Amino acid sequence: AELGTGDLDVESAWSELIGARDSGFPLSASMPQIRSHDMQKEFGLVEGHAYGILDVRALDGGKLRLVKLRNPWGQGEWRGDWSDDSKLWTEHRKQELGFVKANDGVFWMTFKDFVQTFNSFQWLHCRPGWRSILGDAFDVPGGDNVGRAVAYLVIPTATQAIVSVHLPDKRSYDDKYTAERYGGCRFEVIRVKPSAAHVVSTEPKRQRDISTTLMELEAGEYMIMCWATFPAGVVRRCQLSVYSPSKDIIIKSPTDVKGLDPTEVHILLEDAHCELTRRTGELMSVSAPDKGLKVLSAKHPGGFIIMIDHEAGEPSRIACASLELQLTNGKLLPPDVAKKLPKVKVQVPSGQCRLIRARPERVGEAWGYGHGIGIQLARDFDAPDILRALGEEARTYGQRYDYGASGAPEIVQWTYQYESGIAMAFENNEANKTLELELQFSLGNLKFIPARGRGVTKVDINLEPGQKELVVLRKSDPSAGFSFGYGSSCCIRG
């Protein structure tokens, strides 16, 4: 678990410590490199150094939380509260905790001081009958916002497992070490077969080993997707391990899996994110379930997802969404990385869903997001027979104008305002008369469907006996209003 971050959940960190202690797992904690002052001189602790955690205790009904640590050098100890020389020790506390004053590297400190001093703690899962299986080493390039499949797991029978990604020790790097260049990674475990499902996502961390929590894996096939947290131009050689009681787990390289090309990988990831959002997401107020439209938002350790689900919508409708995103230390995932924040516009045809996803950009800093969303259902002009259906609506519900004053009662115009624009239907049922009509439009946020050329505002209509014509205008920006006006000149011949 990482400590010292702005979004640290102190209670969760304490629960993790207690849980690892109760399970009998070996525990350790890491000190960061702090160059602003000399930690060893001031507090007795060594920067960039690891300490063993020997015990974790809650006393006085949980009001006093203490952590017992050991410097593996066998000397050099904490000099703050509850150190060997602290005046807080009473005879009762000494007996209760088995206190021994000695320069042996063993010391106690409060949990509050612990989380303010150390930047992470770890534990080693030691379970009887379990074993680690190593996969092939793989390269993780920095600056990769897309993510890549690094391993493919075959699980013959249901089992428990912990998956870890291991980066090389910083001391093995040839390039000059900095915290940013050392970086780290995050990864996600998704089920591919028998059906797509999201299993777990890790937080982005700048440390050497990143592990999942204990997972219950059903029989099937799984893919591991990995993202680097170090900058472009830096490549790290990593390795994956699976810790499990099963002896039948197979770890494959994604390149050895037939049909698993990069395009397929990201389709599988999207399917898993859809499954995760449907299962855990919150329904947003702009949803219209009665019209087959749901908008859900979900957060996971590696980012957040907004899903516009239009899979049950009417075939001739398209969901037009306008999102205003405010990201703090966040970055959009493909295919929306080219979108200019804060506004992202999305169109989702019936029978489809669309994801907007973001992830933390810089490791070790708090991140967050806010969003506003407007959405409406509009006509899908790529749907079959959409114009014919819209023309029928115009003749049924539109405002009718008869050209009877010109002696042609069977030449008719209907003007119809539908949900995202204007439709004008014209029909000539005269036996021997022809309509010649010139329309001059004044338009705001409207465009012709199909397009009639950039800047065109004049339309000529010539209807021979028995002919029909439809003029359709659709909003250019589905989320905004529109204005419409026109003038006409008409000639009926025959």
C-alpha cells in the first residue's frame, strides 16, 4: 500500500496492516528519499531504506495505534514518540508490549507517525501449498497511453490467485536515476473467455512490485493489460508472476495466442470495461431507460469510465452527447485523446455503446474528475429509410400549406419541426401542372441533409405531376438550439 499521497485512506491502510498481521504474512515498510532535511540525523531513520514490520497493535479501545519496526542493520532507531527513550512509556505499557530498551534496531512508533514517515508498506503472501509461476519477460515503453497486452493466462479450473508485475531494481538501470524515470506501472486483469469481464485494476504506482489483491478466478482465459507510469523514451524490462495453489495455470505471451492482434486486444478491453460499468456503475440522471438509453459512470483504481449505452434504442435514433470534463491530474484514454478538453462530443447509434475513459497522469499525486453531460436522441440519418419515414411524419404532423390560391389545390407543402431540426415535404398530385419554387433560407445551427454544399442557403424545387420532394435540415450542434426562417417565390405552370 502507498502512503504519503493526498488521497490516502488511512482506515483502509490500517485494516490492510491488521489483515496481513493476522494472516501471518511478513511485512515491511519503505522510506522515501527526502532531500529537504537529514532524516537520519533528525529522526534516526535512513532515507531510501526498508524496515521490517514486526507487530501492529491497537490499544485503549483503538485510540492508540502503534507499529513495531526493525532496522535490518540491527541498529539505528526512531527518535520520536514511543521510541526507546520516549517518556510515554509506562511500566504497564512496557509489560503489555514486551518493551526492551536496546540499540538493536527495534522500535515502536504511532501509526500516525508511520504514515507520515514511510511512503509504502508491503507484505509477502506465504500460504502453504501455494507457488509462484513466472511468465516471460516483456518490455514496457514509457509514455504509452494506449496500454498493451503483456500476458495471457489459461486457468483450467477455478482457483485463487495473486498476479504481480515486477520491474527491475533501479540500481540496475544504465540511465541516470530519477523518481520520474524510475516510474512504475499499473495493470488490469480481464477475462476473455468464456465471456468478457473485468476482474481487477491496480492503482498506478511508482514502485518495483505491483500486485493485485487476492482474486477468485473462474475457469477460463484471461489477459493482462499494462500501462507504464514513466515518461516516453524510457523502456523497462518487466516480468509477471502468478501466485496460486493451482499447478495447472499456463502463462502465454500474447503473441503466441492465435488471433490476438492489437486491434482485438483493445476490443476485448472495451468489452471488459463495458461489463464493469454495467455491473458497478451508477445510473446518471440524463438516462432515458424508457427510450433504450442509459448513461452510467464507474470508478476503479486505474481510472474512471462514462458509458453511453444505447443498445436497446429505436433503430432510427442516435444519442448525441456533449460532455464537459474537468480532469485534475488526469488524461483521456484512446480514442478520445485527441479531444480538446473540457468538451467532448459523442454520437452513439442505436444498438451500440460508447465509453469515455480517463486515467491518472502523474503518479503519487491526487487525481480527480468532474463532469457535466447533456444528451438527447436525434434522428440517425445513416439508418435505412430514415428520410422516407421522416417525410411521412411531416405529412402526418406538419403544418400544411395548400397552393390552392394559385389554382392548384393538389400541390401541398408541409413544414414539420422534429426533435433535431426541420423537415419540409412537397407533393404534386395535379394531373397537368408543374411547381417551380425557390426557397431562400435563414439558418442558425442547421445544415442540409444530405449536404448541399458549404454556405448554400437557396433551394430550387421543380415538381412535375405525381412527384414528391423532401428538404431536411438538422442541427449542426445537437446540444444547442437552432433558428429557422425562409422566404419563397412560386410559379405554377400548366
